[in-house]
Amino acid sequence: MKSLAIITARGGSKRILRKNIKEFCGKPIIAYSIEAALKSGSFDTVMVSTDDEEIAEIAKKYGAEVPFMRSEATSNDTATTSDVLIEVLNTYEARGEKFEIAACIYPTAPFITADRLREAVGMLEKENAGEMNAGSDDMTGGAMDGGSCADTVIPVVRYSYPPQRAYEIRDGYLEFRAPEYMDARSQDLTPWYHDAGQFYVFRTDSFLNTRRITAGRILPMEIPETEVQDIDTPEDWKLAELKYSMR
């Protein structure tokens, strides 16, 4: 059974120029994802999918492979992450390499650690131990075929404030979005979670069948808010550096 780490790093960036290789606390931000994947020891191959020669060179410098460049079809603004992953997996298969487990790792997620990646791969392997021990050719069940296997592991973080108590602004005034929770105590409300925006670990057979990472049976890996920071704006970047320096 083989595993692949795919770090997706397109060259274009609108809000933060050269975002994927911009210096973050002393080194290109993509280096954190590469180093965590390599250090985890969970992947047979750690590669970067990019359309940008400078990104490719930096990726190689930090130990990742860049065996081929992205096609034009997966390098534009309309290409989805799934499009990129499908292209990578199909290209490897055309070269005679097939992977049973893959991880999609984002290049601007410096809070990723080797331990978290190792934990996620271990969760997926444990959940699918019966089929995996039977051999990779038998890994065709999964939730999409009605089986009891897990298809994906996603790190999530709990909302810091109960979203059931959210307000909306209507005609200039605040109103509860869900009035039925107006008098509910926070501790009595079911916790809600959101994607941590760092990585996904998934079975390649399930993914290629559905062409969606978030399809099928998904295992949650809850991580604390101190390990999570979206980086979409310059203000996000400054906050991420501050949080990282405090760890």
C-alpha cells in the first residue's frame, strides 16, 4: 500500500502576491508543509503540484519532488482542488505508479505538523484495517458502496462561539438568525465545527469514484484553535505570524 502527499501550489495569487512562497517567520511558507510531510514518515512520495518554475525550485530545495508541471487546464482560476488532485493521480498512474492513500496539503498552512499528518494517516489506516490488510486491490468498498470504511480524514476546529446564536442584520437592525435558540445556554448547544483549512487525507479509490474529497464517510480530527489560522488577506498573514511566534 503506497501513500502520496500532494502539496497544491499554483503560481497566481490575487490578494497576497506570491503567497505560496512568501517568507513566513524566516522561510518560504510552503516549506512548512513540505517539511511536515517529509518528517511525518507517512508518505512514500511528497510532491508539489505547481505551474510556476520558481515555486518548483523552492519546493525541490526543501525536499519535495516536482516530477511534472501542472497542465494549463488546472492552472487557471476556475480549476478546483479536485481537478488538480485527479490530474496528479492520473498522471502517476499513467507512469505506472498507483497510490492507495493520498493527502492534499495546502501550501499556506504553517501550523501543520508531522504529528498531525501522522495521526490522520493512522486514523484512516486503522478505520480501514480489514480491507487494507486484504490487499490494495480489495480496497473498493468504502462508504460509497455501502461499506463501513472511512473515505477521508479532515482536521476540524470547533467554532469559538455557538453559531446557533448568530445574528443577522435586517433593514439595519439586529435579529437572531435562529430565534429558537435565543434563550439557550451555550453549554446546552451542540458544538459545530469548521474545516481547519490545512489538509485532507483520503482513499484514492473513493475520491476518484466521486471526484470529491468531502464525499462518503468522513472522520473528524479535532484540533485546537491555537493551531488554526486562515491566511487570505495581509491582515490574516500578520495574525498568523503572531500566533506562530507565540507557540
